[in-house]
Amino acid sequence: MNASAPKEAPIRILLATADAALRESRRALIESFGFHVSTSATETQALQLLQSDQFQLLILGHTLTSAECCKIAKAFRGRQPKGRVIEIARSMDSEPLNNPDAIVVGLDGPIALRETIEGQLRFVAAD
């Protein structure tokens, strides 16, 4: 009888962005990378998800306000101090909304987003 190795828990990502089309296209893209994604359209939804689940990564879209991003990021870091925050910016000239661990410009495309996610997950795994 072979004992099978325990399965690693899936990487869980919370994606928060107000724009429905961006939210769903990014969710599908990130899931295609092999990650489990929960989404929220509002600060309230994001805070509820943070209370009910553990996430290793938070991705904030540029369609949320700075105040919303700050509240969500603060709650995430309070529950998951070793978790990482990625902000998707409108452009290279955009100011960060919440002191993220990494910024990716939305127009840079899916490869840039995937590389940013994988790069940030290295920090989570190292902790």
C-alpha cells in the first residue's frame, strides 16, 4: 500500500475590481494559470470574503477608489501578514493606491500579470 503525498493547498487569490468585464476576464485569465480565484466588485464584498477565507495574494484593480483599495489591503494584511498585494495600474504614470508589494500595468498584458503573480508567490513560499 503506497501512501500518497499530501496535496498542497491551492493558491488562493482575491481579485477586487469594480468593472465587471475586467473582473471576469482577469478571473478567467488567472484561473487559466492554475490558481483559485475569488472576486469582489466592492469593498464590502472584499471585506466579507477576507473574513470567510484565507488568501495568499490580493490583486486590486484600478477601478476601485484609493480609499477602497487602502481598506481592503489593510484588512488583507491584518489577516494574512505574509500575503502579498498586487495592484493593477492604469498606466506607468499611475500613482500606487495602497503601497502594494508589486504593480503591474493592465495594458502590459497577461504575461506581465502572470510573471508578477508568480514573482510575488515566491515571497509567500519563502516565509
